[in-house]
Amino acid sequence: MHRIVVLIVCAVTLSGLAAFAQNPPDFSGVYYPFQQGRGGGAPPAAAPAPAQGGQRAAPPPPTRSAPTGDLSNGRAATAPSLTPEYLAKWEVVRKSRMSGSYEYDPIANCLPPGMPQMMSMAYGMEIMQTKDRITFFSEWQDALRRVYLDDRKPSAKVLNDPTYAGYSTGHWEGDTLVVDTVSLNGNSFIDNSSPHSEEMTVHERIRFTSPGILEDRITVNDPKALTKPWETVHTYRKAEKPNDELREFACAEGLGHSPK
């Protein structure tokens, strides 16, 4: 009798695993950033102290206009750890931005944010999922990437033509989507300013941590630009109607009016 029960339990377990293999979690939907202080684990900035009367004082106005992040405060402790060669490249970017130049600001020049920065999804993202691929669409810069799930590998043509989004392949490990991205060009940044080489690769583990809450754990490796792997975590909340609609970014419309 005991043997029969064991056999039944094993059969049910195998049946459940087989069903999961055919029906992994469905990530489809529109998501918005959920946690404050994401992107390298930096904590959120302290809120201004309350003023008299219990109302919170307004933050001081900026002292100057500048491109996206003028880097005047230097590098955060949580920023990617760059090799001397790439730290020198970052210093060029820093001095340029501090001078007010937009030369090294890809976002101001309507260029894609690239991987892994696009996964910060500052304006929200839509995930479209089928059996063979998952597509991530970011409202920010209308950035798009595809993750192939059908065991295909990047061809020599793909590897010889790096792009901002790179080439992503993935597979399921239980309820977690494991993604590896290669063929990333060196014109983007790891975060908002840290340069990288074309040898950079990005590893992700994406899963639901609770209903409607999606987590993306990212590990960046670059033997030329980094002294050690850089890790960050992004968390998103799934949107409900009517907040599940993204808008066109149309960055190029502003190029004729942008500072030179």
C-alpha cells in the first residue's frame, strides 16, 4: 500500500513539472518601477526636513541647468567598479557633462539607453510574451529588446554587429526566466555614465516575488571595463486598467529645439 502511495505522489509531481514546462509564468502586461533607490542599490535621497507648521520644506532649486546627471558629485559607492582605462574614459564624460555639454549624453541625443540601463524603465514598460520569445518595450526612448526562448544562438553576423539592446537568449529555471545578453556596442553606458567595452555581457534572473511584483536581478560582466561583476536589482509593479497604456516617446521631435 505504501509503495502505491509513493508511486501516485511521484506521478502527480512529474505531471505538475510537465505542466509547468508547458505553462511557465506569464509576465505579459505593463509595468512601472516599484522601488525607490533602484539601480545599483543606492538608497533614496533624504527628504527635506519639515518646516514650521508641519509642512515639508521644498528642496533647494538647482544651481545650474545640465545634461542628464552632471556627475559633479563624483562616483557613488554603488557604481560599477571600473578599470583604470575605463575610469579615465568616465572622467572625460564627467568633465564634459559638468561643462554643460550634451556630447556624452545619449538620452539628450535621442539614442537608445542600451542594456542594462533600459531595464530601469523610467517611464514604464510593456512585456509581450509568447512561447518562443519575450519582448520588452520601454516607453523611455521607445527602446525595445527581444529575448529568444527557442534555443537559438547568436550568429557570427549578430556577434560582429553589436547593438544597443544586444542579443538576448533565455530559458526557464522553475518560475525564473534566466537571460543572457551579448553583442552590446560600446556606445552606451552600464548605468547612466559608466562606459563599457564590446566584451560586456549581461545576465538576468527575472521572476515574480509576489502577485504583480516583478523582480529583475542583473549581473554585468566586462573583463576590460570592470574590476569585478556589477550587480543591481530592478523591481516593477504590474499596472491595472486604465493605467496600462504607454505613450509614444517621440524623442526626435525635440532635437531641433535642444541645446547644442
